[in-house]
Amino acid sequence: MSITLGERIPHANLNRIKNGVDSVSSEQVFDDHKVVLFAVPGAFTPTCSEQHLPGYIQQMKSFRELGIQVACLAVNDAFVMDAWARSQDAPEDLIMLADGNAELTRALGLELDGTGFGMGVRAQRFALYAENGVVKILHVEAPGEFRVSSAQAMLEAINAR
């Protein structure tokens, strides 16, 4: 069962590249912050690289103006996430989170079985908005879709609150 509105983001350990590989807990990312977390099935995959991440990069100014941090999550390692961010010219304040063991993805109940495609366990394509670690908006894409987790869709949902 996946996380629902009003629930706290569960504890998980994630990685990112800062000064080498930096371990960060979900509490460090979410507590005392407004955060949009969007998840992709994999770095460097077509929809993720051509639409999902670029859309958030293009809208970073809008999120900043709302005082919202943006984080991207994928079941990849920190080096892949860093290389992907660099290849996309992602701004430094877009937090690239590596969930290499799918710890947070599974804790959220939003994993995807990609074994049929040789990808193992991955994150479903989704986006959520949390304040102080509590989920306020959750948009999970239907299989093969890319609509409700886009940067524009999240901005519209946040502004409609």
C-alpha cells in the first residue's frame, strides 16, 4: 500500500554527491522544509531525460519563489544521479537523490517491478509535495503515462491549495 495524504515521509537513507558520496536521511531532506519530490524509473531513460527532469529544471525559479525545494529520486547510484544532473545542466539546488537499494521507494509503497525489462525494482513515476515531512499532495502516474507528476502539474496543484 502506498503512502497517503497526511502521512509522514518514512525514514530511509539516501545518497547524493556533494563532497564525494554524501549519505542523507529522509528526515534531513523533508523535516522543516517544503519539498517537491519527483521520482523517475531511471536516470538517462527517454521520458525521464527528455521531459520529466527538464521540466523541473525549467520551473526551478517558480518553486524557489514559493519557498519549495525540489528533489529528484531514482533507484540508481549517486554517481549515475550526479552524471545525469551534469548532463542535463541541473541547478545545484535541485537535489538529486540516489535510492540505490529502493529503501525510500519501498517504504513509500511506490516501487515498480521492472524485472521484465532487465531493470529490477524501480520507482514508479510520481511526484509528491510535503511540508515538514507530511505529504500534502501525491500524484502517481498510471503505467506508461507522464502527466500528473510533471513540474507544471505540481505547480498547479500547489497553487490551487
